[in-house]
Amino acid sequence: TISKRPLRDARASVRATVGSYAKRRAEIDVNRPIVGDKLLFRFLAAYDHFDTHRDFENTENVWINPVVTWIPFAKVNLTVRWERNQHRHVPVNGLPINNPQTAWVDVPISWNNAGPAVFEDMDVDAYNADLQVEINERISFRNQTTLVKQDREELRRAINRLGVSGAPNDGRSLAAAINYGYERRESFSNKAELVIEFGNGSAWENKTLIGTQYNDSFVRQVGPLRIPGFTTGELTHDVFTLNRPFEQYYAIAPGPNWLQFDASRYTQVLGGDLQEGSDSATYIVNHLWFRDHMFHLQAGVRFGDDLFDFGSEETVPQVGFVFQPNKQWSFYALYNESYVPQRGTNQQTGEPFPPQVGEAKEIGFKAEFLEGRVGVNAAYFDIDRSGIIRRNTSIPGLPFDEASGLENSTGFEFEAYWSPNRNYRIFAGYTNLDAVVVSNVQFPTMVGTPTQNAPEHKFTLFNKYTFNDGALRGFSFGGGVIAQSESQSFAQADRLELKNESFIRLDASIGYSTKVFGRPANFQLNLRNLLDEEYREIQARFAPPFNWTLSADIRF
């Protein structure tokens, strides 16, 4: 998704990308004033297709976004946009796990349990109107209205654990359970904000933002529905026989239309319901600057449905302080709480999901020297979150969602860059993270275990040299390394022994900037995982081996 507003001058750009695994992407961006500087138009579109290193998996996206801005008066403008996204995906179902779930089964990185006939399709239409009015030099108003309609349909494999749902527990047999589901989601939101500024020149300045937001959502869900004949041991798959045809498991018609589905086709109705809900909030944020912006104090509060109930968990405060003694140094401290309502229920308990709430504290500094050629950023953070919805698979073939209890993440981040001259720049970063489950009444064995995909150590280094003159003028060469420690694969009580391995990955890039027919043009070749390192990433899926992308863009 790319959200850009129309501009007052005519311009255009096109961009094309090709790469490994049949990667191909095309983008276009055209901006044209229609009636002087009163009516402006911009059209953005993109097409994206790529396979992966995993069998059968592929993705195709088509995205269009026409935008119109009307400026009837100098200080009034209205922007209206429509965004359409068509998403087609043949997913990966994950890697096979032994029984009990204590180790991965040794299969190639191309292994995909999903098969060629499964799918995940989604169509999204979003409509947005944004009105901005500058009442005078100190007061401005903004109102944003958004309507989103989404249809999502999927057919996918449901089991990746050996020896369950009728399959023999021989260390190699996987049952062929198939689920179908459909979901229609509609949401409406409106946000209005008033900004008031006042002050006394460089001595002090104040900006106050007062806003209100309303959200209304509707979800019609059918499924997941279990297709008959796939819940017994009749059809099993030998995970080590990669050439065995998948068609016998997927010789079924595509899922029925959600408005006329026949429940008798399915042996189990695993879920599906109608959910409606709305919430509203009012928020106030105040910025106060002293001594020519040397001191900056920010304070705010967000109220939920009950504006005057200061004691409820829907009252969310935030406070921040910045001290900038000179142009080189800046010190800051932040504190904020979060509150996110959640829809749905726990299918095991029947209880509605609680809101996701959080508390975050952060202190740090930023420093810049030698006219911006050297910079250092550092921060320490402490974040608590509760009510995070996670998938639980302790019941074979019947996964369900649950709230995760309380999780805490503490650590520090350090970043530095150096440009000894206008040609060369080097960047380095390090993150130390201690993210653990603090409490979980439903699954107490998770207390003290790391959270999902949260490595304790992560180091990045990247440098780039650009030729600004001579025979190689316009060329740039870059290279870098990412090193990451071991992490937890799943935030699930039954899979605590499954880990993502530590890894070191090397990347490189070659760029070239020039002019084509008098127009600025850029070419970029990115090389990732140069040494073909084999490691697992998000939810234990194998990361891509060596791959490349080549892109070109030209501006008119």
C-alpha cells in the first residue's frame, strides 16, 4: 500500500523489478493538475508476482489507487481516494513436526505441505475522504472518513504434525486434513482533529491537538469447515517421498460460495460466526516548547467509550520529554500506555477476547557531529503487553486462538553511522532484547519462556561507496552483514522446544544513476544471502537461499 497525495506540478515515474523465483513487479505513478492548482489528480498502480524457494508457493497482487484533491479556497482542501487490492496466494503450511512436538522433521527447505490446489484469495476496497481546513494562522481542522470492504476466501491444509488424525505414528506419515473458510469484513471509521497553536516567539510555543475517533466493524465468517474424507487415516502423505503426486489429496472442487454453502459437505464445523462491534475514543495531545526548542514536553491522554471514567483501562496516557542543549545532542524520555479492543472469542472457553493493553517506557539520546557526517543513537526500553492473540495447536488438527497473558520486552538499541567523505558511508546497529512470558494462567508452563521470534542479539553492518566523478561516476557498491542469535519459533505451550537457529547472512548491492533520454534513471541490483546460509526465520520457515532482484526506475 502506498498513500500519496496529488501535487501541484506534472510529473510521472515508472519502476520495474525482476528477480529470483520468477519475481516481477511493475509500478506507475502519474501526477497531473486538472484545473490549474484547484483540482489535482494522481494515479498509482502496481502489479506484483513472485514464487518462492518452497514448492507450489506463489503470490500475485494487483493494486490501483486513484486520488483527487480539490482546493476550492487557499486554506481548504479535500482529498478523496479509492484503493483496490487483489491478492492471490498459494500459501505454505509450515514444516512437519514430530509427535510429540519436540523436534523438526528433516526435510529440504523446498518442502511445502500445502500443495498446489490450496489458495488464499483476498479482495479489498478502501474509500477515504480527507478534509483539511486552516481556520487562521493558529487554528486548523482535519477530518478523515474511511470505509473498507474485504472478502477473504481460503482452502488450506490443516495439519503439520506427524502421526495424528488417523495417520500412523511412524515418524513419516501426515494426515491430509483440508479446511475451507470465507470471511467478509466491513469497517467504517471517522477521525476529527482540531489543532490550536499559541505562544510567545522563541521563549515558548504550545500546540494542542484535540481529536475524536469512531470505529464500527462487521465480520461475517463461515468456517473453517473440514472437508469430508480428510479427517481419517485413509489419506496420508509420506513426508520423505517428495515426488508422490498431491492431486489425490486435492481432487475437490473449489470452496463453495459463502452465501450458498452446503454444510452437509463437511464433517466438522470448526468455527464461523457473525461479529459486530463499535468503539469510540477522544484524545488530547499537548506539545510545549521552551527556550527556542531546547526543552520539549509532550503529554496526552486517550479516553475510551466513557470520556469521564479516568480509572478505566480505556484511559490511555502518554508523556514525553526532550532536552536539546545544542544542535549536536538530544536526550529524551517517553512513557505511554496502549489499549486495543479485540473481536472474537476463545473457542475453547467461549469467553470474548480481552483488549490488548500495554505499557512502554523508553529513554535515549541522539548525537550528530561534523556537520552530520557522524551520528550515534542509543535507547533503553521496557515494554509490557497483555491480551496478545496467539494460535494454539495443542489439539491435533483443531487449532484455536487464545490471549497470551502478560509479556515483557526489555533491552537496548545502539546505532551509529560515519561518512568520512561524500562518497562513503557506513552504518552499524546492535539490539539486545530480553522478551519473555511473565504470566499465563491458561498455560503456566510458558512462564519464563521467550516470546515468538525475539532473538536476544541482533547485529547489522552495512556500508556503501558512491562514485561521484571519474569513469565510474554514478555507480555505487554496497555490502553488509546481519547476525542474529537463536529465537523461539512459536509462542505456543506445546511447541516450546522448537527453535529458530542463529545465523549470519551476507548481502550486497550495485547501483547506477544516470539519465535516459534526458530523464533521471536509477538501476539497482540487490544480492541477498551471498553464502547460501540455511536458517529459519518467522514461525520456523526456512529463509530464502541466495536470491537477487534487479530494479529500474525513470522519472518524467
